[in-house]
Amino acid sequence: MESEKILILWGCLLLWNPLIQSTQLYPGIKVRITQKGLDYGIQAGMEAIELIVKKNGVPDFKGSETLEFLKVDYVDYNFSNIKISTFSFPNISLTPMSGVGVKVLSNHGSTNISMGWEISSPLFKDEGGAALFLAEIFFLGLVNLSRSDTGHPSMKLQDCYVRIGLARISFTGELSVLYNSFAEPMEKPILKTLNKKLCPIITDQLESINANISSLDVVTKFGEDILLDYSLLDSPEITPSSIDLNLKGTFYPVGNLTDPPFQPVPFTLPDRSDSMLYIGISEYFLKSASFTYFITGAFNVTLTTKELSKHLIQNPQGIGSLFSQIAELYIMAQPLMMRILTTEPPVVNLEPNNFTLNIPGSVVMLTKPENTTEEAIVSMDFVASTSVGLAILGKKLICSLSLNRFRLSGPESNRSSIEVLRFENIFSSILHFGVFPLVNARLQQGFPLPNPHQISFVNSDIEVHKGFLLISSDFRYEPLWKKQRHLDEW
């Protein structure tokens, strides 16, 4: 059931729903689906629609017809328990219509349907089952994409035209041979009824899809403390060559849904169409992450001597020298701890081909003599300048930090002989070999990119522009039936 709901996202053109109300005017994330992406996405979209239609079935319909070939004035009929067994629309296209919606065009569609039937007339009354084959299905519709009052995406069928050119019915039951002998004359009224009822049925199915979208939860939780919201800020923007989505892209502490004390600034995606998907991640998105991680204390680290040894020993370069310096500074057989605290949110800076993060903080060296409380030996402020590496792994954006510069200032110590320069060398080594590997390990959880179930990113590229990151990517879709077959074989 859950995978079915997630798959609907792809069938509905990568739309997301919000759970958090906001006054945010500009997006933290922009998503652009190009015509190339829409063309490829039809495969996944049709599987989603088939899944929904098969699950929901088709509403019962009934009516009355005159069967002139039997000289019967009227026959009342009722078709019930209508189930679609196969579903094929090999020629279907999605075309963005600027400022209007998406035109959906399909021809040469076909489907197999099973159903029950009841008929009654002045001469006879009977019931049974039947198999109905429909072909030469032509559909033309205009789907309007908008944002609901609650911030959910919404689809509405504005224009609809359906024509079924061929119907073949085969009855089952005790008198099936008799009924099948005059099935052909009955196919004309069936076609007439279906051609009249299909647009209302499609509209109802679209409402069912909207209801499924509204139930989806796409606010992602990081650990126990942080939420990431991908809300849709406004209605999708339709251009002749793409669909653009403006997503909130804001981090929050769990239990505190107040927007950060800064607003995003507008940015524009480059005019490109070579890839199926473009994702613009603004500086605001990253600043929001930095601010939220700061106020939840996620950047703060305390390392004991044992932990320092464990992590430093994996990087033996200069370790002996480092510990000898610490031993020289502290001639004592007492447990040693180092506490690193950020004093302000790390400063994000995006310039062309350059992503840096400046981390203001303080470092405190402590001891904890036996049966006593912690005792601070020295406390200093620092600024660590780092470069940020970027990669896409699976469906996530992975960041990693590397130290460029480290500067200490203002020692406050009960040991006045400690030299700032020597501490800079020591702490720089501890940061480089001990702390940053821990931080990068945490960052490996990554930031989930907006993309639906069953879709993987391929041929991905990341560029750093002034004020935003640009991710370009194609899709690879693995159908549910194929994944299930692999599981069965395994």
C-alpha cells in the first residue's frame, strides 16, 4: 500500500505536498522537468495510472436499449464488478501548454475488462459474466496543475475527449453460446454508453489520485531532531518546454516549525534541456540546514582521550608528534577531553565552482580527575575555513568537508605558558584527523533529493553557481513487476 502511494508521485509529475504552513515567498529548491523527462516519465506514469485504475475498478453503469434485431422494445442492462485486467497505451504524449496545463494525447489504446451483467426485458431476464475487449481508444485531455488551499498539488481535467473505436464482448455462463451468437449487435450500444461515460470516469479517477497525493507525507526526518520540508509553494509553472516546481526546502528542529530568521532570495535556473531533470538548491536551503543543525547542537562534539586515539590511530601521519606535544603541555596522568562547540551557525558561501563553509566556534580542553567534576584547562575561539565536496549517491546529495585554514584566538587559560600557535597546530591536526572524519560520517546520511519511488538518478552532474547548486540528471525507472520478479527469483 505504501509503495503504491509513493509511486503515484511519479505518475503525477513529481509533485509534493506540504505539512508546514509558511510565509516564505521564494523557493529553497527549484525542480524543472523537461520535455525529455516527461517523455521518459510516461512509462512510470502509465504504470501508476494502471495500478490505480486496477485497484479502484470502474463504476457500475446501467441503461436501457432497444434491440431491433430481436424485435424487443427495450432491454434494461446493468454492468457491475467491472475490473480492468490489462491496460495498454503504446502511443501517448505529454505536452506542456504554457500557462495552461499539460496536454495528454493517446491513440491506439486497448484494454481487457471482466465484468458481471444483468439484463431484463418483457421476454427474458438473465445474468452472468463477460469479457470485454476495447481497442482503438483515442484520448485527448488538458490537465491543469495547481496548488490547493492547504498547499497540496492538485490536478483538474479541464478538457476531455474520448473515443473507443472497437468493442468485442464474449459472454460466459450456461447460455453463453446463445448470447455470443448475437454479441456483435450489442457492441454498438456498449460503445455508445462507454464513449459517453468515460470522461466522467476519468475525472473521478483523477480525484482519487488527488486524494492519494494529499495523504502522502514527504517531510523527511533526520535522526530525532531535524525535519526537512519539501512543500510546494505555489502552482507549478508551465512553459512550452518544461514544468517548473517551487519547493520550500527548509529545515526545522522537531517541535519548532518557526521559519529561520532569514528569507531566500530569488534565483533562476539556466535555460537548458539536455537532461530530464534539473534541481536548483539555493544558498537558503543550505543556510537553513546550517542554522537548524546549530540550534539543535548537532555540530557540537566531545571527544575523550580514548575516542581521540581511536579515530586518530586510523590516520597515523604525525600522531606520535601530536601526542608528544599534548604530553609536553600537560604533564599529568589525568583523563583528557576536548569539546568543540559552534558559537554561531556556520557561514555558507556559494561562488562559481566554489562551495565553502566557515565554522566559528570554540574549543575547550578539559580534564576529569577521579571523583571530581570536569575542569577546563584552556578555552579558545576559532574559525575553521572548509571546502565542501559534493556527490550524488543513490537518491541523496552527499556533502563532505575538508579543512582549508584553522585560526585560534583569545586563549583563556589557567596556564599562561600555552602558546596559541602550538595549539593551532595541535587542534588543526585533531580537527583534520579526528573530528572531520566523524562529521563526514554523519554527513553520509545525505540530503534526500526530491524524486519519486522506483526512480534512480543516472548521468548526474553538480555545478556550483553563485547563490545556488545546480544538479542535472536523467532517470532510470525500474517497474514494480520487474523488481517483484527479481525478488521471486531470489
